[in-house]
Amino acid sequence: MTEAPAVFVRQATRSDLARVEEIERLCFPAHPWDREALAKYECLVAVSDAGIVGFLSSRTLVRPGENGGGEFEILNLAVDPKWRRRGVAKTLLHHQLARGGEHFLEVRASNTAARKLYGCMDFEVIGTRSGYYSNPEESAIVMKWKWC
């Protein structure tokens, strides 16, 4: 892995959505989310001297209570292809997982790089969703991470 330049994570603002959408289209050209869809969810962005280089969108399923907890779904994680293999995705995931509770996600069965990353971050496979993805049609692997 190449050493990452300084990257920090912050909440996305409305003015970040054009760049987030651009990264989405670079990473998922066959089925990108548009700006309107991206704006509906919580979004973290990874920022370097070069600007926004990645993002993670999620939603809260169950709000944390007094004793923490909560449930979250990671909907989308994307890093500009020029910035991959520099720890950007891990940095975004660390910030998301720091919320505690349980985190769920689906990943294409064929996306071995993402599955390896999630495995390294202690996500566990809990199921599959047959035909979940389209263009091309493919099953999803459902994964879960739990704060211990």
C-alpha cells in the first residue's frame, strides 16, 4: 500500500455533492447514484490537499440510546481511482465505525477487493441477497460489524 498523504474526514456539505457525484460516476459508471439520491443520506468525505478524494454514505436505522448502540447501514463507499490503495477507504470506515453500535452493508459478490477490506475491518458475512444488484445482475453479500 502506498503511503497516504494527509487525509481528514468531515461531514459532507451540499456544496460537496458535485464532487461526490463525480467520484460516484468514476467508481460505478454502470449504475451511479445521482446528486439527489446522494443528498438523502448522511455522508462523510475524505479530504486531502487535492480536495475530496472519497466518500461514505450511510443511514441510521436505529438511533443510539443512552448506553450507545444504534444500528447503521453503510450504503456507499467510493474512492477516486487515483487515490485507491492509500488507506482512504479504511479512514472513512474507521470514522463511521467510531459511532459504535452495529453496521450493516451489502457488497457485490464479485467485488473481492471490497470484501477483503471489510473482512480486514472485522465485518462478518451474515447472508446473501440473490439478484440484489443489476447491470449486471448479481448477488449481494450481506455483512455486519458490531462494536465489542
